[in-house]
Amino acid sequence: MKKFFEDIKKDIKFKSAGPGKKLTEDGSSKPHMVQSSGPAKPRHVAPTEGAQKAGAAALARIEGQSRPRVQTSQDAIRLQGEMDTPFLSVKGVYFTCPLTGATLTKSEREVHIKEAILMRFEEDAVEASIMMIHTFNRDREKVKAAVDIISKYIENICKNPTEEKYRKIKLSNKVFQEKVKTVEGSREFLEAVGFQSIMLDVDGQEETEEFLVLMEHDPEALELMKERRDRLQRGQPVRAQLDRQAQAFRPSPNAMHFELPPEFYNLTADELKREQQQKSEVVDKNAMLRTKAMREREEQRERRKYNYTLLRVRLPDGNILQGTFLAWDKVSVLFEFVRNSLVDGWQPFDLVAPGGHKLREDQELALNECSLVPAVLLTFAWDAAVQEDIVAAGGKGPTLLKPELLENIQTLS
């Protein structure tokens, strides 16, 4: 049986090998081609010279055209980010250094002012050290204590100019160590008014100690020391001033639309997010019956949320004046800003808040206490009685914004 199956396999292999060939037949001969009964295939003909020139011209035109750029996913993300970023009503909060006039961001203020004060030592060491004492030290009680002790040193010298003990300050003295040395700028001031560092012998000690010693001064020099002591006592911290960023805008229906940068808020990003979520609860809160005390406490909490406020003033010609203020600036600061922006600012005018409330320049209230935070549009109006008198006298109507503001007038987006 096994042999039977092997014979069948051999027969299948033999038949699958194809037709046999004679040994004398040329094995390299081509196989017989069967002619197709279909139409004859056209023969390829080379293009004419004119066709070649036309094709070349067409190709040149195609290559010369700018091909459309395929937008990538990064482009889509960037475009979405630009669409999501609102147009800010003001670029940020900026400050001006009173010593150099430089414009600074909030984070740059402290370092810049310290550097500016240290640079002033070359021209006026006394003034620089006074600035240093009052600016570098935030604890006002410690500053006052140090100033009082230094003033006492000078008073004792002026009252007893010939007594050597008053002209020597032992640096290891407990009062000096705890009250004076700990205040930056105190030693610099003493050296600026004439004290010198000297190592002196101390009774009962083998080693010398450091003293600040003032050499004998004539009466004129002592009077100068008194004047410098008075300057020290009158000293104030050097602080960067808020840049109002005064800006004029053309009449616009977007005058009440504000988009503020994060610096305006005394809140973290998470707190701002929670505040947005809580806005939906305002309607429910307003519907609740609340006492006057409850409302006042809530208003106080609301006012403390803001560091700055952006105020716009719509003028009679429709133009808009914009400025940045501290939330706790007085109302009088706002009036001064508007007055300084007008050509005829000497004439009396009114500022009307939303709801028709007329502000008073003599108000001692802060802007946040008047609910003028974080951004408000006010209305400007000349004093009607004064304008009637001017017209009756044949005078011309007042001019509004100063030329330097109108030269840079912009359009609100």
C-alpha cells in the first residue's frame, strides 16, 4: 500500500513539469506568443518641438505659483490660543522710579530702587544713607528706634563738643547691636556724617575693640551735623510711583467693555477662577433678605479684592480719557488726573459715576469705597453755571484734552 501511494506522487510531479522537450531542441528559444484578437496597440510618438515648449512654459507657471501651506496641529493650537486671548484694556501695571525716571514692572521696583540709592553714594553719601535707612527696612518701628538713637548720639555731641566719651560709639554695645546695627543704612549714615572706624583699647580687656569715633569738630561742622540729623528725622521711604498710563480714545461703543490683566486683582489664579464660578450665586444672594451690616461687610470684602482700578472718563466731545489708579487712591487724585489732562483744567467740572452719583472732589473716600473698582466708565461735565457766565461774557467754550494726548489718540477694540 505504501508503494502504491509513492507511485501516485511521482506521477503527479511528472505531469506538473509541463510538456517534454527533445534533447536536440534549443532551450533558449522564445515561447510561442499567441496573437491577440483585439485592436492593435498604438505606437508611442515623440511630442513635437512646439508641444515641448508649451509644456515647459506650463510647468514653469505651476512652479512659480505659491503652494498653499498645509496647516499643522501646532498652527491650529496657536490660532486657538490667539482667539482665546482677550484684547487687554491696558497692557499691565507699571511704575516710575522717582530717582531715575525709569518705567518698571511691579517685580522690578524693589531691586531697581535699591540699585539707584546705592549709586547715589558717590554724589551724596548722607542723602543716600538716609534713603537707605527709610527704604531698605520695612519695620517702621525699628526704623524709628534707630533714628531716635542716632539723633541722640548727635545731640549729645553738639551739647558736649569737648567730651570725648560722646564722640565714641562702642560697636559691641548692647543698644547699638540690637537697635542700630540691625537697621540697614545706619552705619553708612554715621560714617557719612564723619564717624570713623577705629580699634581702641578697652579697660580690663587684652584685645582691642572696634569703635566709631567722631574727631573734634568746629562749631560750624556741628551745625551741619544738626542739619543732617533733621534730614534723617524727616526722611521718607523711596517708593516707585504708579504710572497712570494716560491714554485718549476716540468715541466708541466699547467704552464700557474692560479686559483687565491679572495684576489688577489681589487674588491668585485659583481664587479668580472660584470667583467666576461664584458669580452665578449673586442673583440668589440678592434675593435674600440681608441686614445693612451684612451688606456692608460683604461690600468691604469685595473691595479688598482689587489692588488697582482702570477708570475711563467720557468727555463732552465723545472722546474718552483713561488712567490707572490704586484702589485706595482718594477721589481727589482722580480729579487731579483729569484736571492735568485738560487744556482748560482750571475751570470747574463734575464727574458722574454710574447710576448718576456725582463725585465730590473734597471727598476723603477712597476709590474702592465709592465702588469705583476694578474698572468704571464715568461721565465728565463742565460746571453749567460757570459755562453760562463765560458764554454771557462772550468767551469761547473750553478746550478739552491736551495736544500731547490727542496726538496719540487710539481706537478702542
